[in-house]
Amino acid sequence: MHDHDSSRPVRVTAWVRGRVQQVGFRWWTRARALEIGGLTGYTSNLGDGRVQVVAEGLRAECEQLLVQLRGPDTPGQVSGVTEIWSATGEGYDGFVIR
């Protein structure tokens, strides 16, 4: 690996706005994360109607998940996705729905 940074895991936290609760969005997100592989984290419904997605893994894999969240195949209706990047935390066991 000549690019050291790309081999270090990162965390992305994303907030998905729109009609994304009660439409299977969290299950769909988990399925996409498992398809991409190498990602751990969770997805949960927030009280304000958004869905929060926290994923840890290589940046390229996290980016793939963001592309899926912004893509045309999501359940419901996504009106926007906001994300922040940070260092990984204590880590997660798999990718779960909370």
C-alpha cells in the first residue's frame, strides 16, 4: 500500500433526511453495508424522522455506502444526506439495526 491513509479505517456518520422511516430503510442500509463488506456500525431511527447511519471501515467502502444512500434505489424518499468523517471509536461488532 503506497497510500498509507487509504489503508487506515475511518468512521463516517450520516444523517438521511426524507421519508425514510417505516419503509425498511434501516434493513436496506444494513444489507448494502454487508454487500460492500468490511464495514461495521449501525443504523437507527432518530426522533426527528431522520435515519442515522454510522459506518467504520476503509474510506473507499464508507464512500460506497454513501453513494448507495444517495442513489436511486433506496426505499422511501431521500431528500438529503449529511455526513461527517471522524476517527474510528471503540469499534462495532458487525453492522446492526438499533
